[in-house]
Amino acid sequence: MDVYVTIIGAGIVGLAIAREVSNSSKNVFLIEKNLKFGQESSSRNSEVIHSGIHYPYGSLKTRLCIQGKEMLYDYCELKDISYRKCGKLIVSSSVADKDTLIQILQRAQKNGVTDGRIINKDEIHDLEPDIIADTAVYFPSSGILDSHSLMKQFETDAINNETQVVYGSEVVSLKKLNEGYEVTLKEQDGSVYSFTSEKVINSAGLYADKISSMLGLSKPENQVFYWKGEYFSLSNGKHKFVSGLIYPVPESNMVGLGIHTTVDLGGRVRLGPNALFMTDKKIDYSIDPEHVKDFHDSLKKYLPFLEPEDLVPDQVGIRPTLQKPGDSTRDFIIEEESKSGYPGFINLIGIESPGLTACMSIAEYVDQLISGFDQ
Ligand SMILES: Cc1cc2nc3c(=O)[nH]c(=O)nc-3n(C[C@H](O)[C@H](O)[C@H](O)COP(=O)(O)OP(=O)(O)OC[C@H]3O[C@@H](n4cnc5c(N)ncnc54)[C@H](O)[C@@H]3O)c2cc1C
């Protein structure tokens, strides 16, 4: 066998896996079709370290988010990566929403997130003097981080562990052999190259279902759907009216958490993302400026200072979700596929939010799946 483990995709999850697996194994390959790491979802998100409150009890999303949050804070501290535990407010401007806030708090507690509390108008004013809200639920353990530096550090750790990181190479075919897999790559110059790998980890984000189907593993429940998320940034000096993460009360079964404010470590305030189902699955990072009106309508309830002309088109990210409009929420798929006849092949599909928060715990989980398979 040429290679022990091949990881497909150098987004934040693939990089975290490369770092983790190479801590204890040699001959690890990380393959990325772009010329640099993190050019897709991993650099087009809110950079929020989520607390783990919104996902169903017992789900991988909940468990890996809560574990991953602590792992990330420790790692950022250890490696001197910038982060800020700025806390998160879910705000309500109507009395009717108060019951929903209580339900959010109860679900959070059931999930094991115990730092949340309901706060009143005065306490909201102390945290965010310029917003309007009667009640909120406050989670102090949420935060923001510099995701580019985090990816760079994962890459450095993996390379220090002798991982071969290959950019500009696209996996175009996978074939199951009697033992292991044949992986075929297409290079930037069009040349094609094949090698054998004992194990393959599919961490290809938006293309994870495509990679799985290269092996003939195309279960209908593994189909990835794309939801676009547009962001506008807050201009005209109004960023000074927001200091942290402010979210509306989420609707049930929604994709995303509702249009909210996020701050980055430089103090820039972004508003978004919305969630637009992409029927044709065509990658499109353009922003429709007409959406300013929807953003303004949904945000002005709690950001009274906001005028439509303060909103400037910013970035777009695309979520690789397992749900179509109207479907109920789905969990991450992280599976070693022996049962389907593909031992040593690990699928990660539908790694939408909180994939950034959970990247290190996902990596640990995948490493355990590999070790379990070895026994
Ligand atoms: C709008 C938005 C907001 C979000 N906000 C947050 C947030 O605040 N907090 C949070 O925790 N999470 C958030 N997320 C989720 C988070 O960004 C993702 O879960 C995470 O980035 C997924 O990382 P990944 O490595 O799985 O995927 P990606 O970053 O998409 O990486 C996959 C990689 O695989 C490569 N690849 C694909 N096919 C091939 C191939 N054939 N050959 C070689 N390489 C290939 C791609 O080029 C890509 O680099 C958000 C996501 C979006 C879209």
C-alpha cells in the first residue's frame, strides 16, 4: 500500500483530521483540489464558536459541538490563536417569544450547556446599550475566533507530523481493491496519477456525496443540498453600536439560525447569513443587493439605528446540508462504511454548522473510528 490514510479535502475539518491522525500514524496524505487550504465553506462562515444549544439532544452535532468548543478554546490558548469569548444573546422584542427563550434555555441545559440564563432589559442594556429587546437568553461561553490562523496552525502541526499535504490535486476517481482503495488524482496541468491507500477519509464538504458516489456508495439519505448564506456588513460607523453576537429567536426546522449580527476580531460587524435554497447546486458566491430590504426588515426590530444604506454586500457561504426545504433537521453523517462493504472508508457528509466549532472533536471521533477499525 502506498499510503496509510488519505484525507480528501483541506477545509477546517480535513486539516483537523490530518493533524489528529498524524499525531499517532505515519504515511498520511491530505489532498486538496484548490491551491490553498480553506477556500470554500471554511473561509465563508461566521467564525462563531457555538455553545451547542440548538441541536437535538444526543445528536452528534450537540455532542461534538460541546466537546469541540472546549477543545478549540484550549488549543487557541496553547497556540496563541486569536479568539474572544464574547458571549451570545438570543433576543426577543415581544412578550410572546419569552416562552420560546425559556424552551431554548431548557434544551441547552438538557444538552449540557449550563452557563445560559434569561436576562432582563437592564442586563441587556449593560451588554448592548444600543439594541432594543425586552428579554434575552445569554450564553457567555460562545465566542469568535480567527479561523484562518486556526487552519494554518492545523496545517503546520500536520506537516510537522510528516503529513504530505498536496494542493491543486482533485480526486477524480476511487476504486475499492481487495485491500484498501485506489485513489486517482487530476493535477492542475491535466495529468492523472493513481496510488493505493489503506484508508480513505471523505471530508470534501460540498462535494462529499459526489466523492462517496465515486465508490458506488450513493445512498439517497446522503444527498447534499446547497443553501446559500449571504452576509452584509454594517457600514457608516454603525459597527460601534454592536459589541457581540446577537441572534433572533430561531424558527423551528430552519436552516441556519436566522439573520444575526457577528463581530470579527477586528471589530467589523457582519449581518447574516440568510438561507436560500439553491435548486441547481451551482456554486454561486454572488449577493443579490435587493436582499437589503429583507435584512433591514428582520434586523430593525432589535437594531433601531439600522438604515438600509448602512448595509454593504459582504461575503457568501454555501452550506452543505442534508435537508431540503420542509425536511426536518438532520445530524452530521460521520460513518466508517464497513457495513456497506467499504471497510476503512470514512464518510463525513452534511458537515454544516457547527462544523467549525466541532472540527477538533470531529477529528478525534474520526481517529477513533479508524482505530476501532484497526482492532
Ligand atoms: C454561511 C455559513 C456560516 C457558518 N457559520 C459557522 C459558525 O459560525 N460556526 C461554526 O461552527 N460553523 C459555521 N459554519 C459551518 C462551517 O463553516 C463548516 O461546517 C466547515 O467549514 C466545514 O469544513 P469542511 O472542511 O468540512 O468543508 P470545506 O471547508 O468545504 O472543505 C472541503 C474541502 O474539500 C475540497 N474538495 C472537495 N472535493 C474535492 C476533490 N474531489 N478533491 C480534492 N479536494 C476536494 C474542497 O476544495 C474544500 O477545500 C458555517 C457555514 C456556512 C456556509
